Amino acid sequence: MTYEEFLRQLGKAGLTVKEFSELVGMNRNSVSNYAGWSSIPTHLAVISKLMGEMAEQGIDFRQALAGLETVPKKPRGASRKRHLAGTQDRGDGTMSRTKGAQDE
């Protein structure tokens, strides 16, 4: 799906990119960056298509999603950087905790 088609589906659903981003737990800029790609990721295409089609059929996707608890996606590398804090490369492809490093 092209970014233009993605935007068309969001429009059918009555959503802006910002609203869609919040709904799926992504940063708005991350979603907007797909404008420069030849196609958007399949999972976002499927979601937008379903929302657009539901709206055309008179089905309120907001009601269908009511009560769904979403967790925002972590930025890339965020957990790995935290995990590696307080570690030292042993030189053999493994890591060891440095003196005084504590688990979070």
C-alpha cells in the first residue's frame, strides 16, 4: 500500500496521522516518515484498510477497540542500551557487569 492510499484509508476512518499514531502506540514522526518509502509496512496497511472499510460499512472501530489497553512502542535500541549500561566487553563476544553496576 502506498502512503497516499494509507492516508486515504485514514481519511475514510476519520483519522489524522497523529490520531492513528496514538491509537497504535507509535510516534507520529515514525508514521509520517513512511511518506518517503515506496510502501508502508504491512501491519499498518492492514490496520488502516480495516478501519477505512469499517467506516464505509457504518461500523464504529472506536467502539470495537473500546477497553483495549495499548502500550506505546519503545524507541529502537532503548532496551538494549539500558541492558548494556554497566557492562564491559570481555573481548570474546560476551559481556560482563562492571564493578558497582546494579540491576534496574
